[in-house]
Amino acid sequence: MYLIRKKTVLNPTIFMMDIVAPRVARYCQPGQFVIVRVDADGERIPLTICDYDRDEGTVTIAVQTMGASTYKLMDLNEGDHVHDFAGPLGRPSDLVTDDIGEVRKKKILFVAGGLGTAPVYPQVKWLHEHGIEADVIVGAKTKDLVILEDEMRAVCGNLYITTDDGSYGRKGLVTEVISDLVEKEGKHYDLCVSIGPTIMMKFCVLTTKKYNIPTIVSMNPIMVGGTGMCGACRLTVGDEVKFACIDGPEFDGFLVNFDEAIERMKLYRTEEGRALLEYREGTTHHGGCGNCGGDR
Amino acid sequence: MADGMIRVPVTEQDAQLRAKNFDEVCLGYTEDEAVDEAKRCLNCKNPMCVSGCPVRINIPEFIHAVSERDFDKAYEIISRSSSLPAVCGRVCPQETQCESKCIRGIKGDAIAIGKLERFVADWARTNGIKPHTDNAPNGHKIAVIGSGPSGLTCAGDLARMGYDVTIFEALHEAGGVLVYGIPEFRLPKDSVVKAEIDNVRSLGVKIETNVVIGKSVTIDELMDEEGFEAVFIGSGAGLPMFMKIPGENAKGVFSANEYLTRTNLMKAYREDSATPVFRAKKVAVVGGGNVAMDAARMALRLGAEVTIVYRRSEEEFPARAEEVHHAKEEGVKFELLTNPVEILENEDHFVRALRCVRMELGQPDESGRRRPVAIEGSEFEMEMDAVIMALGTSPNPMIASTTEGLDITKRKCIAADENGKTSREGVFAGGDAVTGAATVILAMGAGKTAAKAIDEYIRNKG
């Protein structure tokens, strides 16, 4: 059992938790993830590490409610426990392991979409601590879904915020910001790191390819084991099949087959929807899901 | 049995009935049946059966105790050599080990050693009898990586010798392949596996779950910073293999490890499970080993029509005869001498069909089995909506790559001698991590041998 030391609700669908897990906190690096199980019968949820405090032995995760398991997690509070917390899993970001001298020579642009802001944050913070100021684009559907703005501003170079509906920052997609920075402002970037919904990473890569900016993406496929044992998270990178859990989660975005990855994420869509309705509506669920037959 | 030639039959769930539930197939002997079967044992002076047992259980002695209805004593004898008798009695390939050496087997049926072992273990559990240890703690700390059959055996044996043992497990539950791989209907999880792991705990063994060695902590740190004097690596062979054929990433293609982990460890067969499993109507399972049989019979119970696709003939099946027999009885179909060449997708990228080619057997290959060769122009399609790949597994490189000076073999297994000694001082290894995918009992044998070697190592270190 792992104690929830702190819970911060950022908006109605996104919350953060500091979990006491000394073994994970001691070794985790930006780019890695953990697997959380809420209760004794819970499923294994992979979540990217958002921050960590080695002295306190805590790891911070950011979660967006999606299915029944994440709603269950949201219903827990400070002082409660999650049943399992395994990690750190996956490879650390290349930025952390590459020669720091080489990294310093690069002008780096981060592109974060929605919850993807959370895993971008520790990377930008790590660079800041090593004297590197990276530019960051944060995109969200609407103002309420922009997260970690102050924290990010404190550790990055330029911060560009854009919302789909124009309720905050500029209006439009992250790809339009990339194009404007390169074409209108004449900015030059040697490396882009894009983390967010798979569809956003796909279009981000299409844009950066145009400007020849090598781009790293962090993939979040369906997972079970998280340790290389099952291959549920496999994806095609170049002409090779890779396991996101041990070969990734970060890959060369120019080589990732995004269409296949997006398809594979849809595998259990109806099952997950049903489980969510059951959890949230319980006995008041009268077949509104259209699947269970309860409305017939 | 008057003439003693024929084995007392064991009751099994009816094939039609069990194909629709997840309860155990084999119901085991009753007390009277066990005693009758035990009485057939000739109690050989030079018991060949013991030499066929990787953990060297004193078989004639425990069977003799059963024949005298002294089940308590029988359990005491078995538990001296084995930490997991209820597991072994169910999943060991006895027909090629202890029972294959039985003198009774020359003219009639070999003694049902496995079924008797299972009976004794089940009897002990139902009657609340625990294995006992009288060795005083010796204060030496040993770490065991992995809580599968080799790790549990090594830990149990070391604890009996007085060592302070901690097992580190990457998953959230202890048991390794016993909990994620072998299905409920062959090896009940709560009543059998959990109970035997609790027995190992009752010997004083601590189990820390959610620790991924090489990620959460390294072997070097366990030894240098956490005070462990020796380490046993029993991390298994966890990486699933795929065929590398077109369409393998379509929705509806799974490794057997994934399919079985979802259904066994995560209990996806239950309505109330938080983990989903793909409910297919027509499933192809590719492979001919025990894991293929397990996946096929699981898919069957989840309501699918199931076909095993295997490139050799039935004679070459690596699976136990009993498993193949059970699968057939339950209605699993077999397409032998058949090899998949492509998985075809529908417009939504779900599996639509499996394109296969017929094979014939040519000259024997390095495994001694005749090599299957494709027959030209024999390609055909089978309609399927899921394909499960049960092609075998290879060891996870995570530990070897994070442990300084730990040699691996060409096949990416950890290099260890016959006593489990690796290239690193104080580091021992055994089970599938060393041999590649094999059986539960061979892993247990390796865990046992390594426990002895670790004891000698600690004693000699002074």
C-alpha cells in the first residue's frame, strides 16, 4: 500500500497526487512512467511521472479521468492509499542520459498537449536545473484545461499557450504555433519533444518534419505488464516492432507509425465505456451506453 | 485393484460442462482412492522414481505413509523436499519424470505419483497443516529476484536452513507464471497457489512486490547498500516472441502471455474485473506447447470456437499429452502441419482471417525433430477474429544489462553453471532465466540446487 500524501485538483477532470514510494522516487528520471493499481482488484494503469522528491520519497503523478479506474483514483484523498505503485518503468528521456555538453548546444522546443503538460514539466525543469532554457508550447481545448502554467513559466524559456476555443492565450492548434514560430518569428530549433494525445503528436511530427526538426514523442499505448512481459503495447517504429514499456515510451517521432498506434488504442473502447458507466451511474444506469442491452 | 496393474482412475469434470466454466478440470483423489493407489506401490529398494524427480522427493516413503493413511507424515516427507507440492502435483509432467521410471509402468500403469502428491498437499491444506522449520535464524540476508517456481523454491529451502530471505517481485502479486500464466482451471489461484505461497511465507520468507530489479533497484545496490550477501536470480523468461509476419499488429492479435495475464492475473474472465479481455468468436492459437493449450482452453471457456495452428505434426507437440487430450475433449480443433504467413485485417483494422500454408516434415533439425517445410502453392485462409501467438518466450534482458559483470549466453539467457553460479561472485541464477522457457519443476529443481550452492558459498565465506 502506498500513501497519498497530497492531492491537488487542477480542474474538474485533472488532478495530481504525491505518492509515497521511496524505491521509485530514488531512481526515477524524466521520461519514465509508473504502474498504479487503485485497489486489490484494480487494473494496471500506466502513468507518466510528473515530478519527484528524492528526499521525501514521493513521486507526483498527474491523472485525467478517462475510464472507471481513473475515476476510482480521483475518488481517493490525502491519507488514503493506492494498492500498488510499481516503477520507475521505461527508459529515461534521452535528454537526461545524453552528453550534457551536446544537449547544451541544442535549441529545444517542447510541445505539450493537455495532460501531456505534466510529463513535459519534469524534462523542462531538469534542463533548467542544468542551465538550459527550453521553449514550451502548451495546447489545451479550453482555458480550464491549461495546467501547470506557473510551474512551467518558472523553469522554461518562452511559454506559448494556445487553446482550441481561444478562451486563453492564442486561439488554434499547437501546430499553428510551431509554424508561426519558425516562419513568422524566424526561430530555429534543433530538437522538438512532443507529448500529448497521439493524434496531436502525429500532426506535430508532420509539421516539424516540414521544418526538418528532429522530434521525440512519448507514446501511451494500452499496457498490461509494463515490464516487457506481454507485448500489449507494441508499436511499429521504422521497420521494427517495439514495446513501448521497455524500448520507450519515447521514440523518434519521424519513425513512429501513428495511424497503427491510434487504431490499437481503440481495441477495448466499448468495454471501457461500459465499465465507466457502471462505476459512475451504478444501478441508475439504464442502458444508456447502448451496448449492454439494458435499454431494450 | 486386484492385480495392481491398473491405476485408480481420477475423477474429472465432464468435458462438455467444464468447457463452459473456470473450475478445476481434475478433481483429485478421495482418501480411499489415494490409499488404494498407494497400495500398488512396490516400495522398491532402489527407487528409480526419485531419480526422475528434479527436487528429489522421497517418493516411496511418502506413498508408503499414504498407504497407511498417515497423511500427516506423508506431507512432512514431501515438504522436506518441495515447497510447492499442491502446484507440482497438478502441473509437473510426471509422465516423463518420476512416473516414467516406475517399475509398475513396465507391465501396467505407473503409480499415479503426481495425483498422490496432489492429494497429500490438498489434504494438508484442508486440515490446516503447515510445513515446519526448526532451524534457528543464522542472520545472513539473501535476496531472491522473482517469485515464480524457482524463486519460491530457493527462498523456501534457504529459509529452512535459517537464512533471512527477501523475494523481490516486479508484478503486484507473487507467484510468477503460477499466477499470470497457468490458468485457474488447471491451477486454482486462491485455494492452491496463494496457500502454497503463504506456506513459503510461514517459513519466514518476506515478499516485496512492485520492485522491478534493474529499474527500482539494481543487484549491485542490493548487495552493496542493503546488506544482502548473496542473490538468486529467478526472473524467468518473460519476453513473448512474435512471428514477424504482416498484420501482426492488427487489433485482435495477442501474445499468449498477454491473453493469459489478462485472464489469470487480472481475472478478466470475471464479470466484475476492471481489466477487459477481447471476446472473440473464432480464435486461432499458434503453437503446440503447454502455453498454447492453456490459451486455447481459456479462449474456449470465454465462448470462442478455437483452433490450434501448429507447423509440425502431433508427435512433435511440446505440450504434455494430458493437456492435448483435455483440449481435444473440450472441443479445441487442430490444424497441424500448418503455418501462418499473414494476418488479414478488415476495414476497421480488426483481425479478419489468418492466411496459412501447409507444411510437410523434412530432415531432422538441431532439436532432433523433423523440420517442417512449406508446401508450395498450398496457401489458404481461415476466418478468425483473434489470433494468439504462443511461440515461446525469451529472458528479459533488464537484469543482465544493469548488473555489472553478469555474463549472458548467446541466447540472451544468464550464464550459470550446474550449481547456479554466475560470473558474478555471490550471484546465482536458475530456472527459465538460465535455460530459456521450460517447466515449473525444472525451475524448482534449479532453485533447490542454487539454495544448496548459496548455503555453501556463505559458509565458505566465513
